Amino acid sequence: MADFVQTLMTALAIGSLYALIALGYTMVYGILKFINFAHSDIVVLGSWISYSLAIKILPVLGLNPHNPETPPPLWVGAVVLLLSMVICGLIGFVIERLAYKPLRRAARLNVLITAIGVSLLLQNVGQLTFVFGSSPQKMPSLIQDRELIRLAFSSGENAQVVVVGLVDVMIFVTSAVLMLVLEYLVFRTKLGTAMRAVSYNPDSASLMGVPVDRVVSFTFVLGSALAAAAGFLFVLKYPTVQQPAHFIWVLLGLKAFVAAVIGGIGNVRGAVLGGFVIAFVEQFGAFYISPNYKDVYVFALLIMILLVRPTGLLGSPLQEKV
Amino acid sequence: MTNSASKPTAASPVLPQITDHSRIGIFQGLWPFAIGIILAALMYAILPNAIGQYYSRIVIDIGIAMIMAVSLNIVNGLTGQFSIGHAGFMTLGGYAAGMITYYGSLLLWDSQAKHGGFLGAGDWMFVASCLVGGLVAAAAGYLVGLPSLRLRGDYLAIVTLGFGEILRVVLQNTGKVLEDSAALRSAKWSQLIPPPVGGALGFDAIPKYTNLFWVYVFLTFTVVIAYRLKQSSLGRAMISVREDEIASQAMGVNVARYKVLAFVLAAFFAGIAGGLFAHESGLNISPNDAGFQRSFDYVIMTVLGGRGSITGVMLAAMILTALPEVLRDFEQYRLIVFALLLIIMMLVRPQGLFGIKEIWQIWPGTGRRTAS
């Protein structure tokens, strides 16, 4: 029982990260109908920018940037998070304007290939020595991880203990807040209505006076900001910031994309659902079957869902028009 | 021999002309293979002495990259699907071929070293192992192609990507290589499943049979078969799938069948390339080769060369393989340049350097377009 609860806690924390990243994939797909392969690289940027900001801010407060003796005040974490979200939002905006906007009318395959190009570009520019470099760094701990809740399970003679850490709770709460804000934006505001209109049919939306270009830009900014938040939360939990082309990033992005597809790509709530489904399959599979194959479970689930329900759990069936 | 093509317009792509197969004699059908084999033999005899071992290896790398690019071109170029897991087929074929030569050598000759000289017994076992590697990869290609019955476009791309990643993880969890024939003969079943191919560190100790001759013989077969495929009615059906799936279905083309066929063919050649790769000296095939990064390299080659143009992707494969060797000092910037090339190409010339045309169809005055 204790193991089960512990795995559940990890799955919830990781699932909210997947969900945050999946939201960016799903929003871009919903509006422009292409897989934004460069999205996972925005996550990488988010974590590297968080790292760079953290080691700049900590000395100002008189703390050792690489290994602060006393935990910095909580607002430092919040500032780093917000700044990296803003910076990544801007980068997302620029990428969309330069690389994707000229291809608005091009074949989808071409946009997909461009996205791969952008992804390779971000990875390799990030690896340059004067940008982030190609060696891993250690993120200073902005939040002291401590025991928040202690649950005791008595199974037989010896009681087992589950510890709920502060970082896991922070990840879950921050993601939940961001997702609620997004939910409000998409379903309750005029801009969100415009986004859904463009996703439904860009041509009619533009005839109805929806500024399509601005909506697309806004979508990219929003998705990139969420990706940056995910990047920040990821290095909060796993403090080793790997080099930008490292395959843990790519796997993170891939799994988030799988989450978006499983939930029904283009569907905002589906992405959140998919994120948690993926995390549960991964974590419980790793715990109860074998940790060596945890990536296999995710992709096997993807292929099975695609074969049974090609449009995902919450996606609407695709209508083919000639 | 060929009908003169109708004048191409900007809107419609130039379809290759259909060759009338009934009028090709046995000699006519075989001469490209003969020329290729002779050229390969000449390269094998002359090049290592003329340009040295280091550059010969680059020429081998180019040959393997060309096989990969030309085979991927069948799926991505002719049939218009988007496979981004092509390196997975290559790695699968490489592991299968490596297992055959390594464990075969142990069983037959009690030693993992190369057996026999040029065209000796070991050499033939190597060739057979490459073909088996191709067949194993083709079977995987069938499985990966099957979802294309239900999926299209981006979703299919994700399935191919998932295939490569699954293969990578599975290969990482394989057992240790059995060192000698005694260990192999006394191995229990539990040691053979999963196959003992070295786990995460890769399958070293594969006898290094690959040489210029075999790479370019296999390249000849790949290119001639791919070219004839493109010229045949089969190829035309594939191109029609690429241009418009619904329209070609309405014309009676079995879309799913051609997609699966394209996957199987491409995977077969990729498996052969994997066999050559696994036996190349100085290389060590490892699970990471199945990952998406290597797959992207081949995707870039097909995109830059022109989706559908065999000579175009060969040229791109040659340039993109040789360039990093020339620009060793700028290693950091290599992929930045590739990425920018990819982005700029999509902005200014999305059909690639040559589009669907071959090189001789581009250069005026050397055209075979009016050969009839």
C-alpha cells in the first residue's frame, strides 16, 4: 500500500509536467495542424534560462550561487519562474514569426520539416560554449525540499511510511494553477474564443474578423510559457541540467507529445488527461513490471491507442473531405 | 523505348515515364548491375591505395548513407509518407546481421575473427547476413507499415518514431555478448532470450567484413531497384498516393497496400545498410543508433536532395556525409548549418534541390527526356 501511494505521488508530479508540455503541443496542433517538434526544445530553454537566472540572482542576495547554504526566500523561485516564462514566450513568438508564418499556406509536411529544423537549430545553438555549453550543470536548490506530510501505513508488524515532499507538491500546485488559468483563458475569454474559432476553421474565423496571425502568435507565446514553466519545475525536481541535445530532453518532449496524442490532439483537456495517463502507465509500469522498459510502456500504449482510437481519448472523429 | 512525356507545367509534377518491360531483354535488364559490380571492384582495388585508409572509410560511409537515403526516399519521397524512424530499421538489420556473423563464426570456426580473404567463406557469410538483416528489418517494416491502414501523416510519423525509441530501449536491455564458442555451446536458454548483443554499450566484436566492394555492390542493387521502381507502374501508384490519397483511391489504387509495400522495401534496404554499418571497422553499433537523431540525418538528406529524386538524395547524402569530415574544426557548427539549410530550404525551395526529377532531367542538353 505504501509503495502504491508513493508511486502515485511521483506519477502525479511527473504527470503534471507532461501535461504542461502536452498543452503546448496540443494548442499548436489545434490551430496550425502540425507537430511542433521544436516545443521540447523550448522546455530545455526554460530550464537552462532558469538555471542561468538562478546563478545570477543568488549572488545578489549574498548567497553562493552553486550551493546556497541557507535556502533563498520563496520569491526568488517565483521570479525565476516568471522571468523564464516571459523570455521563452518571446522566443516562441520570434520562432513563429520567422519560421512558421511564411509557411502558413504550405503543405503540412513542409512545416513539419521546418519544425525539425528549428528543433535542431535550438539544440545546437544551445550547445555552443558561449550560450549554455555542452556539459551538464547543477541547478542550485531554490526550494528546500522537506517533509510536508507523513503518512504511515501499517502492514503486518512493521509500519511503512510515505513521505510527501514539498517539491512534489509545489510542482503539482504550480501546474494545476497554470492549467486552471489556461482553462479560463481558452474557455472564458474573448481571446480563447478566437483561438477556438481559428482552430475550428481559420478561413471562416478570419472572415468573421478574428485576427488569425495575432491569435497564432498568442498561442505560441502561451505554449512556450507553459513549456518554460515545465522546464523550471523539471530542474527543481531533477537538479542536473543536462546539455540541450541530451536525449532525456527529447524523451521528455516525446512523452509529452504522446500524452497530447493519447488525450486527443487539439483538445486542451485531453492533453492534461493524457499527461496523467502517461505518467501513471510509466511510473506504475516501472514499479510493478520493470524500470528498464518504462519508455516502452509509453510508446506501446501510444500505438495501441492510435490503432483503437486514432483521434485519442477525447478527440472527435476525423471527417475526411475531398 | 519510352514515350515522350507531356510538357510539364508548373502545377503538375513531372511523372517519370513508364518503361515497357516486355521489350527489355535479359542483357538490357542486367547491365546496370554488371557496371555497378565492376565499378565496385575497381574502387576496392584502387581507392585504398590511392587515397589512403582514412578517406576510403569516408567513401564507405558515403555509400552506406546513400543506401539509407535512397531507401528512405521510397517512403518519404515516392509514397509521400513521413517516416522518422528509418535508423531503427537500420539498427535492427545491423544487429541481426552482426549476430549471424559473430555467433556463426564462433560455431563454424571457433573464432570471432575474420575468416578467409576477399570472396572467401567469411565474406559470403557476411553477405548472407546482410540479406537476412534486410529481411528482419523488412518484417519490422511490415509491422510498422500496418498502422498506416488507419493512420496518416503526422500520426504515422509518430509511430515510426516510437518504433525507433522502443527498439533503442529494448536493445539497451539485452544481455552480455558471449565471448567464445564454449560459452555459446553451453549457453542456457535464459541467456539467449533476450539475445546476447551487448546491452547499452553496443555490440562490439562483430568481425569487420565491410569493404568498398560490398558497400558499392549493395548500393548498386539499391539504386537500380529504386530507379526501376520509380519508373514502373508500381512507382506511379506510389506517386499517386503521395499526390492525393483520396483521388488515387478513387482511381482504384489500393492505398494501404502501397504504403505498406513502401515501408517493407525501404526497411529491407535499410536493414542491409545496417548490416554493412555493423561490420564496418572502427564502428561499434549501439542502441543509440536506433534513436531519432540518426533518423533525422537521413530525413535531412531526402528533404534536401528532393523528395522522389534518387540522384538528388544520393548527392545530398554524399555532401552531408563528406562535409563534416572536411569541416572537422567546425564540428560545433555542423548541425547549426544543417538546421539552417533545412529551414531555408523549406522557405525557398520546399520540393528539395531536384524535386522529383533526376539530375540528367535538370541539366539542359544532357536530357534523356527526348530519348524516344
